[in-house]
Amino acid sequence: MYEERPSPLVPGAIVWRRTAAPGGPVLPDGCMDLLWVGGRLLVAGPDTGPHPAGEVPGGFFAGLRFAPGTAPALLGVPAYELRDRRVELADLWPEPQVRALAERMSAYEDPGSGLERLVRGRAARSKPPDPLAARVAAGLRAGESVAAVAAAVDLGPRQLHRRSLDAFGYGPRTLGRVLRLQRALELARRGLPQAEVAHRAGYADQAHLAREVRALAGTTPGAYAAAYASARASSGSATGSATGSAAAANRETPQPSGSSTTA
């Protein structure tokens, strides 16, 4: 079972929990997650492709999925250093500090609320996220070209690429592909025909859609839609969000980075 809710304490973040074994790979969504798994604090970095189910073992996951570009300032490392990785929080912060945080987390009946409070306290002592990140992500999510986004933020291609690596873990072109993939998967979950999915998500044609889904998700649009429909039918209802990645970058219905599954 997968559940999620917007965080009232961390702007733009999603709090989620999963209590069932993942049924498919974790898919890229442009996000990073802070995870609570079996008494451990971990970080799921930004993905560029599908990650196998069970990469982070555990029967119960709680997570806080950050909006694209917002986690690096909090964690104190550029996003590209965590690209396609799942790491212990103690690899990024002093081990005694993380041990104390884990002990505090164990006292929460709702680990998701504990993660929110941990992050809110850390954010008060951290520098704010790169203000450019929100505009870049919004533009690419809306289907703007990289050139149009660069012009809008008044940066040259190299500067935009460097800032994007720090904020998102990859350049704006890759981020745009990942966000477009998420648009396509959301449309596929609605049961739209593949040709319409391709058109509405911004692909050149259906063949372009198929190539991109294969490259980024390791599956086909048809297989993804069928797996989603099957999971929804077996559970009796849809669960998850429209953005997926590692306990969530995958889902039976889409989820976050670090935890669940999708196809």
C-alpha cells in the first residue's frame, strides 16, 4: 500500500509511506527523497533510468520527496554527486548527528511527521535553494525548450547546465526528458491512446514516445499502462502521485524516489 500527502511544513514536498513490497522498478521523476527504512535514514538521489525493486530492502518505507532542485541546499551536497545513488545520510552528515536524529525518529508514531520536522529544523540552519531551480523546473515541466528557459533566466547554455547539475543532478535537457516522461505516464494512467499521449506530452510522434519511455523507464507505454491497470484492479483503487521515483520513483500507481514502483 502506498499513501502520500503534501507537507504543510516543507514547501513543495510530499510525505509518503509504503507498506508493501515494491512490484516494479523505481522510475526517474526529477526528485530526491529522504527515506526512513528499518531505523535508518537514507537519501535517494535523482535518477536517470529505472532502478530495480528492492534496491533498498525493507518492509516499511517512509519518505519525504523534495520538489526538484530543493534538496541539495538542505543536504549540503550538489545533486550530481547523488545521481542514480541511494546513500546513508551518515555519508553526508556527521555520523553522531545522524545517529541522534535516527533515535529521535524512532520515537515518532508517524515517521513521515518526524522527517518533516527533521527537515524543517535543518532548513532553518541551511542556505535556501537556488532560486533559479524553481523557474527552470517549471519551464521544462510546461514543455518550454531549453533555449527558452535559458533566455527566461538570463543565462548562457553552459551556466544553465552547471547550475542545473548542482540543483537537479543533471543538465536541463535530461531534466526536461524526465519531466516529459512523467507527463506521458500520467496521461497513460488515464487510459489515453498512445498517439494522444505522445501529442499531449510533447513528443514528436508515437515512435518518439516509445523510444523515450524505453530509454528512461525500461518498458513500453503499452506495458506500463497495462501494469498500472492491473495493479489498480487488484488493489481496488489508485494510490500514489503523478510523479514517481525510489521508494517512490515507482509505483503501482506512481510515487517518489527511493521507494515504490511502476512498471
